[in-house]
Amino acid sequence: MILSGQTIKQLVYGSEMTITPFQELSIQPASIDLRLGKEFLVVDDITTPYLSMDEPANYQEIEVADKETITIPPQSFMLGTTLEQISLPNHLTAFVEGRSSIGRLGVFIQNAGWIDPGFSGQVTLELFNANRVSVKLYADMRVCQLVIAKVDQVTEGYNGKYLFQKGATPSRVYMDRERREKEE
């Protein structure tokens, strides 16, 4: 069951779920808008001939000031982060959807898959400009929606490699359990 905006607000005010910093303006009928943070990562295409599943990618870090713009060139990909940190209890899951208004500019915003019950941290966003012109976004703008749903029973909670992440966090696929077991 997807939670309503009223329920999300009640959970935040009742301290059952954390979204900080929280602003009521972000509450939607069945979601809460999250804002774009100030940290971005772009693959350093000069020193990186290809991306590998076996090692971390070499990223260039970009940081902007509050309300400052970040330009996404045409047909370009970068990682960003939400301004908000979230903490979900073990009976709620969430997923990120890009705001329609941003999608209509040609920018696809998502995160990889579900946000598991028990996750805590900032949400890394995958930003892709499908347009043929650059698109400027600015830090602190509402860019995506967090849709929250109840799971059918309380889980043990997320304890993975992205727990407590801060800022734009690159892929840690090289840390996957099956990859490590293969090396042993």
C-alpha cells in the first residue's frame, strides 16, 4: 500500500520515519518531493577508458553552493544526491520517481531500484539529460518524489553497502558478495 502525504507527514512528526531537513511544502498527495543536493560526480572520461565491475570508477567531484546551478550537457550522465537524509523503519520501503516537470525538460532522474526498509542516508540520484541541449538544475530545487509503501511484514532491515551513504555515492558493484566469493 502506498502511503498518502498525510500519513507521511504523521510518520515524520511522530518520529517513526526521518526526512531531514523536512519542509511541509514538499508533501504531495501520495509522495514527498526531495530536493537536489550540492554534490555531483561525473566519470573522468580522460583517465577512464571503460567502467569495470571489478574496481571503483574514477569520478570527478563537483560541488555547487546553495541555489547555484549545475549544467548537465546533452546526452550526459552524472550522479547527484538529495539534500535530504532519510531513515526508513523496517516496515516501509520507498522508490524514487523524477518530477514530471523536470522530465519534460528531458532530464531523467531516478535511483537504482528500491530503497529497502531500514535504509538510512542520502539518496544518490542518477541524472541523465536526454535532450539535445544542456539543462541547468540548481541545488535545493525539488527534483524527485519519494513514494513510500508498507511491506507485508517487518523486515530485518537493510544492512548493505550503501547504508549511511552521504553525498553522491558511486557504484559499489565491485563489493557484491558474489564478486568477492569468486575471488576467494
